[in-house]
Amino acid sequence: MIAVLSFLRDYEYAGYYVLGLIALWYVSRLIAAQIHFSKSGFGFERELFRGRRTAALGMLALLALIAAAVFGSVHGALPQAQIAEQTRQAVLAAGRPTPTLTPTALQQFGVDVSGCTEAKATILQPKPGEAVKGKVTIRLTADIPNFAFYKLELARADEADVWVTLFTDNQAATEAEPFSWVWDSSTVTPGVYHLRLTVFAADLKPQTPCVVPLQVLSPGP
């Protein structure tokens, strides 16, 4: 289920683009049918163009329902499914001892941070391998050519294919004015996590993601 919803999330904007093109085509058919209907004088012709008009309206309504279903799945069902899966994993983990983690060298996380070398699309704070707890300030840049939008995601190191979207925006964040946001790390169980920034251009091609490994500590003293 999560895999299907994740697929919809990854291609959400491409899907809206395709649905928009189809909708424009049916709008043109609707307009043409309306023009012919208003000009036709015979009953058979009027019924013909009335039918075309009704069919175009039906397809536009169907496309709107599909778009709404995709939006609801990505922004409603997916986060809930991810939270449910994380809760299930936390319950399973509660039955076995959890080792106390200490900050380790970056290379021991096995994370490729080459995507963080682009100054115009990178996570400035926190730094790779940093240990954090409680309120964490996240600062990033997202200002590539033909910028469209970016999304910030989080995943456990042992579940690197299950990403939870923390934030997404279509406003560029420059080096001079980077985006700053406070994340409450106490909402997740302590452990090693990957923080991922993906920046998309107008053609929906993503920049190489910037992935930063973090160690989330217990929020206690």
C-alpha cells in the first residue's frame, strides 16, 4: 500500500500535468459543442451537439475526481499509512532491547552526500552526522535554474525506502535568504535518520537529492 502511495507521490505533479492537458482538450470539445448547439436549428443536430456537450462535461468531472483522489492519497492517506507503519515498527522494537547510540563517523552511516555539494540546492543545517534532540532548526537552499518546487523528507536509516514528507514548497530559497524551519524531533523515536532534500525543475526532473544522516537523541535531559 505504501509503495503504491509513494509512487503516486513521486509522480504527483506529472500526473496533474497530464490530467490538465486532457482537461484542456475536453474544454475545447465542450466549447465547440456549445457553439454548434447554439447555431443548429434542427432537432437531430441539436441532440447530437447536446450529447457531445454532456459527454465533455462528464469527462471533465471525472478528471477532477481523479485529481482530487490523487491529492487525497498523497497528502492524506500516505502520511497516515507511514505513521501507522512507524507505529507498528516502534511496537515491535519495544519488545527487544535498544542499544544506546552515540554519534559515529559519517562514513559509517553508508550515506552518499554528494548531492549536498550544490550550494543552490542543499541542507545547510543540521550538518551530516550531527546528533539532535527536541526542536531542531533546518535551513536549506533551493534555487536551481527553472526552479519548480522542493520537498523535505525523513526516513529511518534501517528503512531508507520509507520516506515521510516533512515539508514541501514552491517558493525558492536562496543562499542569501535560505529557508528556515523548526522541526520537533521528539515526534520520532530516537535513532539514526536520513533527512533528504529534493529540488525539482519546471520539467519535473529532480536535482540529485541532498541526504544528511542524523542521530536523533531522546529529548530528555
